[in-house]
Amino acid sequence: MFQALADPNRRQMVQRLCEGPASVSELAAPLAMTLSAVVQHLSVLEGAGLVRTQKIGRVRTCQLDTQALRAAERWISERRALWERRFDRLGAFLAEQDQDVKQGDEP
């Protein structure tokens, strides 16, 4: 999923889909690339589980799959909590060391 979001064009497509479903043509309009290139990018996003597409008649409509984004958000939140705990412990350790130096003890 993160690899799929690494490309700025795909991030722009996801950003547009945050507003609601869109056709491939609507997604392609602001991008400086061919329609077939847009379809390839959508294929990557679909493979990552970020986007679902549905073809009705001649129009392929895309929409964001929020479940995948929620999973990424949970993963990031877990990492953030882990690092915050580590930084808190480091801060406490450094404060203790600073206190020892101020009292004249050797660290």
C-alpha cells in the first residue's frame, strides 16, 4: 500500500477519490499523462486495495476503499505510540543524567 502511495500521481488520484467516486476520465483530466497510463496507475492502487473500480456500460468508475486506509492508519498509530513511549523513556533518562551532573555525580 505504501509503495502504491509513493507515486505523486497516484496520491493525487487518491486525494480526488476522497471527494467521492470518479470516472477514469475525471481522474485523468488534471494529470499530464495518457489515459492508458492512468489506467496502469489505477491498477496499482487497486492491487494495493486502495481503490475499487466498477464498469457500467462504457464508463469505469473508481472509488476509494476506506478499509485499506484504516488499516494503514492503525499501523501508523501503533508505530507512533511505540516511538512516543521510547522518546518519553529517553527524555526521562536524559533528565536523570542531567540531574546527576548538576549534583556533581559522574554519569
